Amino acid sequence: MNNKHPFRTFFGLSSFQVLAMFRRGLFYSYLSIYLRAFLGLSVTETTLFATLPMIVNVFFQMFVWGIISDKLQLRRTLIIFGEIVAGFSTLLVFFGHRMVDDLYTAGWIIIIGLSIVEIFWSMSNVGWSALISDLFADTTRQKVQGQLSSVGGIGRILGVLIGGMLYDGFQFQYMGWGFFEGSLFYIAAGAMIISTIPMFFIPEGGVETEQVPENNKVNSDDISSDNRGKSTTVFVIFLVALIFINFGRNSLAVIFSPYMILESGFDLDSGVLSFLINFQSIGIILTGLIVGLIGKKIGSGYSTLFGTLLSILALIIISLSSFLPLIFGANFIRGMGDVIVTASAYAVASELIPAKQRAKGFSVYNATFFLSWGMAGTFLTGPIIDFQLNAGVAEVLAYRHAFLAATVVTTIGFLIFFTLIRKMNRSS
């Protein structure tokens, strides 16, 4: 292994992760509420703040930055440059949406502006995914991902709490104040820029610094064309399963907060909502510490299935329950499922993607995650909710029916992946 300072490397990665998750919790936990309740966009239109930027993100990962990263073997450089430019670009989005008087138009400026910002965030995303595989052996990647998720969960908790307080100006201002007056934009941008500091103290990454023992390395050039074809087929089916799994479980990402503040439903204020969201973060933190042990015990494939089952359980509870403590429990389970699926599926992908094509391979893998944050809401839950609202269905029921549809989609992904794992075990 070429990593001469493993503790310093992990400390740098975890420091970046804390700040990145702080920014995401601070900004995105409440942006859907701001677009829907303050700026007046429909449910489906609100989901576009995640859909359009993620389409741009995935496009540039797959066809620009992934290719450049593999050709030049650059990882850390892309992360640093991408975060800095994205930070300054986020400030431009704030000023741009305040330049118009019409609130509805301001909402679309945010959506379009964030789509442009994702051009640069996509540099950071693809660099990060490839860097973890470059620096850590395949036997430790699931454990490392879990640990990084745990420390990231701490940052997310702080971000969600501060975001909840700033959203309404510590309850001294109006709902949406934090976005409209700019404090949430400023802090998010600052966190992006500051997060690059620890990255200067870790290796660049690339195949040359890959930390895999020689006896564990798999040279794709030594694999027969027949086996390579089988591996490609497995990877494709694996991605199809992840599309259903991620699109189902992440379809709540945009619409969950607006659902919880419905006056006809739970009617939560931003303070209580922040505590609810952070129950998911607590689940991430605690489970992230042991996800490596779970993978070691049952394998990364079966641990992915286990995480998916937890996500299905959480969706069922949220779909059917009107008892707030159960929703808190379901959000904790969501956090457990999130970290297990994320860490375990990453471990599976890292074994299937050839080392020299890591950035490009992970850009395709990342697409199943990134697109699910918005497209699931835009093409699944959002239209279901809007259609029912236009038909006169009660708001609470419209949301719950959409959650049930998400449960079905996640279950389909579970069945595809379960079938793949069984078939692979029989053939081995």
C-alpha cells in the first residue's frame, strides 16, 4: 500500500465529509419548503431543484470529468477546484434570485442556477468516489465508507439544526427568511470553500497510489473476454437494481419535509422538523460505525439487501402512520438503510469496476444515486401528489399514496438484486 500516512488521510477525508454533510443538511433540508411554501412552486416543480441539477451533474461526471480524471489520474485536484468554484457560484444563485420581484420566477432562477453549479460539483463527486477506491483496499472500503458516513452524519446534524434556526430567523422572522435574506446561501458557500482545506493534506489519488496489496489486485487485462463480458452483464443488472432501489427510497428526499409541515397533517415548525430530520442522521452515525462488520459477516451483496429491507420498512411506516413518534422511528430506520445501502453498494461496485477506469465507472454508478434525488420526485411521487390534489384528494392522503408507490418501486429493486445475488452464488 502506498498510503504512508493512513490516519492523516482518513482525518482529511472525514474533515471534508463533515463540512460537506453540514452544508447539505443546512441547505437542502429546507430548500424544498422554501420553493414550495414561500416561492409558490407546485410539488412537481419543486422536485426539479434536485432533478435538473442532478441530470447536469451526471452528464458531466460521465462525459467530461470522469474521462479527464481517468486520463490524468486526478482525484483530489478535481475535488478542490470543484468545491471552490461551486461555492462562489452558489452566491451568484442567491443574488440572481433576488434580482426579480416575482417569487415564482425567483424559484426557477434557483433551479436553473443550481443546475449550473452542478457542473462544478460533479468534479468533486466523481473525484471523491474514485479517490476512496484508490486509497483503500477492497477489504476495507465498506468499513471506510461507513465510518465516513458516521462522521458526515455529525456534520449533517449540525447543519440541519442551524438551518432550522436560520430558516425562520430563530423564530423572530418569517418562514423562509434564511433563504430570502441570504444567510443560508452564505454559510453553505463558505462551508464548500473551507471544506477544501483538509483535502490539501491527503494524496492526489490515481492508480499509482492505489492501496491494494499485490496478491489482491485484479488486472482487467488478464481477464478473458468471456469473463469480462459476464462481469459487464453483472454490473449492468446491478445498476438496474440500484435504479429501482434508489429511486424508491430517495423519492422522499424532496417531498418529506413539505409533507411534515402540512397544516392538515403533522403541521411541524422548522424547529421540530430539524429534530425529526436528525433522527435519520443519528441512524446514519450509529449504523455507519458497524456497517463494516455487517459486510464482513454477510458480504457486501447481502448487506445491500438488508439495507434495502430497512428502507422498505421505513417507507411502509411513513406511508401508513399518523402517529408522530412512529415517524421519528421510521426516520431513524431510514438512516440505517441509507448508510448500509450506500456503503455496501459502493463496495460491490468497487469490485466490479476496473482500476484504470474507476472515475468513468463510478460516474455511471453515481448516476443511480444522484438522479434518484430528483427524478423520482419529478416522475413518480410529485405527479402522483399533484394529480390527486387536482382531483380533490386530501393533501395528507395524496402524499401517503405517493409514499406507497415508492415502496413498490424499492421492492422491485430488492427482488432484482436478490435474484442477481442468488444466481451469482449458484454459479460460483
